[in-house]
Amino acid sequence: MRICVDVSAAVHHRAGLGRYAHELTAALLDVDAGDEYVVFYNRPARAQVAPPLDRLRHLTTNLPNKPWRLSALFAHFAGLPQDRLFPGIDLFHAADHLLPRFSRARSVFTLHDLAFRFYPETHTALNRWFLNVMMPRFLRSADAVIAVSEHTKRDAVRAYEIDEAKVRVIYEGVHPRFRPADPEAMEAVRRKYGLPDRFILSVGTIEPRKNLDTLLAAYRLLRGQGTAHKLVVVGKKGWLYEGFFRRLRELGLEGEVIFPGFIPDNDLPAFYSSAELFAFPSLYEGFGLPPLEAMACGAPVVCADSSSLPEVVGDAALLLPPLDVVAWAEAMRRLACDADLRATLRARGPARARRFSWERAARETVEVYRRVMAR
């Protein structure tokens, strides 16, 4: 087969979707030597194609994100195939919540989440409109759908009444780089980013769905109780981030919260390993890579009990209602003060994380490709 994977999210560094596209494609190259892989992405002038994707044949469109999305919308509604953009392709894997219209090539669609439907206030109006209009069409048009968790599959079946047999759950994985860092690496990262000796870490795009307002309010309570830890929030500004920084100012925490911005993957394990604890209060996740990566690095994790997250972290994290500020403050205080509890979670985390691998995800994805092409 000649398989084309949409890696737009990876080459444009779009957080979780980008990690999925890059790691899955790299793993596919390792486990599937019998097929030919091609990558697709938009806006090539701004793309940064990292190894091993850079050695693959690539297909592109010069269209920026919004025009590219609108071209797919028009193609689906007008019944105009877009095969000419993908010459010689047998199967297209839509990994970026966008499926072009095909007349000949088969297609697989990865559904990452349905946050736009269940938490519409956390998305921009235009993005919400596009996904509400097109998601049911994408799911119907695809020959097979990959859901990244059982929760995401249930959401899709409930929201769109699609055939459960069409949807295969394939969990995401953890790259081997995510493991407890050695003291030298941790010290180097502390110096590079000016990290304090003791800090609470959160990783993820700064946007409403990540529910960082709850983390700020809980951290404010901790500071009022005399906790000396700083709060480190790693991640780029996403959409609708202004409210978070407004809340930061209202709580008087500007000098207590450190924002390193986007961190290269090679530095992230040392961030996780250096943290006293990792906090992830997200309202809704299709999978939830950051807490899994934190556990792989031995960080004690406090995590929301919402959506797919209990599926991912199991008993290797403290689970809390995402909006209960007092519970979050108490859990973080407890972890900060209880060395035995931290040690327990540090031991459980890597063992839990070992259940998830990109190699397994790739092998299961190839099985989906084979089934689709055999029909």
C-alpha cells in the first residue's frame, strides 16, 4: 500500500495532535516495512519537518489552516473529489480532524476528542462551527475511525450514532525518552529555564479546556497556607487564553507563576522529573498525554477525574473533580508534605505508563489499514 498520513499538526507544533501525528508515523515506519509511507501537510513554507518524517516523500498544499479547512468543506458539500492533491495514494490517514473528499483512495480518521461539542465554550466560534458542521461528515465518509480512548469512542457513538463496529480504540503511547531523568539533566534544565528547587508543574496549551483557572485558585489557597512552591506552567498560548492571564492578575500571582513557554521534547523529561508534583485539572481530554508522560518520568500526578483521564492514569495518580478548588488545594498540599505518598506514586507511574507504547499503537493502526484495504 501507499499510505499518506496527515502530519500537519506535527510540522506546525500543535501540541497533542502534533505529538500523535509525529510519534505514530515514526512508529509506523519501524513496524511496517512492507508499505510505502508519504506525509501530507499544509503551509509548507512554515513547516518544520523533524526526523524521521523529513526523509519521506511529502505532499503539500500552500493553503493556510482556515482556507484549507474551507476547501475540504466545499469539496464535501459540492461532491468534488480532492484526489488530485494525493496522486498515487491508496489510503489517507486523517490525523488532524480534517478529511479531504476522495473518490478512489480509502481513508482512516483519527478522532481525538469531541470537546467542541461537549464543552463548546472552550472553543472559538469559527472552530466550533466548522467541527459541528464537518465532524459528522468526516466520520461518515471515513472507511474506519480510530478513537484514542474508550471514552472518545462512547462520545462519538452517542453524539453521532455511528456504527460501533466502525470504530477501533487505539491508545496513544509514551516515547522511550520519557523516563526519570538523571540528576545532571535535571540540574541543566533548572539552570537553562531558571526553575526553583521545589515547584508544581502543569503542561499543556493555555486555553479554557485545560481548566487552569482552577489550578490558579487552588495554588492561591496553598500560598495562603504557607506553601513555598512555585507553579510552573509549560505550554504555548492557545485560543481564548486572555481570561487565564486576567485571573492570574486578579489573584495577585504574577510573581509566583513561571511560564517557560513551549519546551522542546528533549527537555520535557527533566521538567517532569524535577517537579515535586504534576497537576492536570483538564475538563475534557480525548486521551491525555501529559499526565501519562509525567508518570513515565516518575512525577507524582494529581489529575482530573473527567473524560478519558481515569482510563489513562488508573490507580497511579490522585483523581479529583476538575472544578473543586478546595479538593485540588488539599491534594497538592498533601502530596507536597507526604514523602511516602509521593514515593508510592513515583513507583506506580512508570509501571502504568509502560502499558502504553507507540509501537503497539502503530501495529494496531496497521491492522486497521489492512482491514480497510481488504474490503
